[in-house]
Amino acid sequence: MHFIDLESQYNYLKEKIDARIHNVLDHGKYIMGPEVFELEEKLADYVGVKHAITCANGTDALTLAMMVLDVKKGDAVFCPTFTFFATAETIAFANATPIFVDSDEATFNICPKDLEVQINKVISEGKLKPKAIISVDLFGLPANYPELEVIAKKYDLKLIEDAAQGFGGSINGKMAGSFGDIATTSFFPAKPLGCYGDGGAIFTNNDDYAALLRSYCVHGKGEDKYDNVRIGMNSRLDTIQAAVLLEKLAEFPIELVNRNKVAEKYEKELSNKFITPQIPEGYTSSWAQYTVCSQKDRELDMLDYQRQGIPTMVYYRTCMHQQTAFHYLGYKEGDYPIAEKLSSKVFSLPMHGYFNYLNDDA
Ligand SMILES: *Cc1c(COP(=O)(O)O)cnc(C)c1O
């Protein structure tokens, strides 16, 4: 059994994907080819935003967001401690200071209450300028944007949605990727919408941000490609990856339905054994991971599955405040009790849209 079955997905979409790739090989526009712009239009449509700008990966997408929002030394940027490293890394990479926030136990996402506590701590210490929040749609579930948007407004902070895992999720019909000032996603192969290599995208309704992003991701280009008006980076999505994504995006809504069927099945079978993920009223998840909390010993529970030939994974064993690279920030064990508990109890089960039995059930 596969943890994520990219093989079945490819076999199912093979003719379409192969044709798309061959088309790129025929026209030869490997960088910034027509597929890139076709994809950007379709992504913007799907997410329901004005601008989708593709780039090289989800980490660059966050870094580009930091550049556009002018995040710099002396700034405090708040993010959950229970997340993938890249979320916090890009804050430090921008020379700003990451301020970690505890999790909401039921959703695994950033806790709005603790966020406000951390913001007030930074304000009262008076050393750093509170600048922005990066919230993460962990395991596919959008963070609590109704509350996060109120807090961002109250403290005049920019809000960035890290939808690397959340792409496809929604709150009351509003899609992940459309929350906050800027949202980012990743097309790493294992994400809900993945390509066959690295890829990423940035979403915004702000025309000025979009223009800046298009410049920053191509060496800070001006009107003329060889007139560079700012320091940028080289972060583009390859045309071949855009071609793959066009076919995968077309299939994505159906895959989401299947992923939700898998989640329902898990819920039925496992809710008396583990603490299963609960989706708040009005929310949908793209189920980047199906993550449960062990009631007893996680390692034993995982061993049980291993014996049955079912792969499991742990996302994440180490919170950001426990990472070696962030020791300099001076956090200690016990600083974020909920996140620490989650990191010691969670594990994830296979999740994708291509389980065989699904067709039989439908
Ligand atoms: C995967 C991921 C990223 C980074 O995406 P890459 O494309 O691998 O650079 C950022 N944030 C979160 C929450 C992720 O899961």
C-alpha cells in the first residue's frame, strides 16, 4: 500500500499528461511557456482571486511574500510552532524574528487566543515591530481566518496564508489561497495538488503586490526584462511542470471528493480508537494528511499498522521552537504545551484520491 499513490494517479491520467508534456517538447518554450500562463489563469479562477503567480516552490512563494511585504530585520512575524520548517525558515531568511504560537488542539492550526498573547508580549517588550502573521492550513484544513482576520486588523498586521497543504480546502465556500493579504502554495509532488518536481504559487487580490511579485521572481525585472529595478530572485515554474499541473488541476475536484470519502471511512472506523480530525462547521479540508492522535503509545500504534502493511508517517515530531536552527531564539520545553503534546501523539495514515475500493463504493 502507498502512503500517497502517485503511481495510480499517473496511470489514470497518463495519456493526458504525456500529451501535455510532449506538446511542451514540441514548442520548446521551457521557461515561461504558454502553459505557465494558462495555469496561472486557471489557478486564479479555482481559488477565486485576481492574481495567481507561479514560482519555483512553496518556500520561495513565502520568501517572495516576505519581500513584497518588506519584512526585515527588527520585524516580528508570528507563525505556528507546529508546522513544516519552511514556514518559520522564510521569516528568519528575511532577517526578521519568528515568534511562535501554540496550536488549537482540535484543529492542529494556529491558536488565535495564543496569537494575541504573543502579539501583546512583543508589544510590551518593545524590541521588535509586530509586522505579519503567517498562518498555516495544516494537513489541509484552513486556519481560523474569521478570527485571524480580526486580529490582523486590530494590530495592523499583514496576514499571509501558507496554503501549501490547504489548497482545495475552504471556509463557507471561500477557497484556501484566498485568505489574508497574500497566500502561498506548494506543488511538491506529495501536496494535495502536486507536480513532478518542485513548484509553487502565490495568490493575491492586490494589483500592486502582483506587479511586485512578477518582478521579484524574475531578478527584479522592470518594464524591460534587462532593466532590473530591484534585487529579486530567480524563481519560476518550469513549463513542463505547468503542463503536468494543468491536467492534475482538471482532475483535482474529483480527487477531492475521493479524499473526503477516504476521510469519512477513516472517521467511521477509527473514531473509537484514536482522536480523529474534526472539521469545524462550514470548513472543508483538502486532506493533505489524515492525522490522528494516539490515546496511548504512538509508536506502538504505528507498529500495529506496520505489521498490517499499512504505512504511517509522523508530521511533525519537532516543533519550530525545538528546532536546532532556532535555539538562538531561547525557547524551552514547555513553552507551547499543546503543540508539544501534538508532536508527541500524532501520526498520519495513507491519504490520496486513488484507493481502489472507492469506485466500488460510489
Ligand atoms: C511543503 C510546505 C512548504 C514548502 O513547500 P516547498 O514547495 O517544499 O518549498 C511550506 N509550508 C508548508 C506548511 C508546507 O507543508
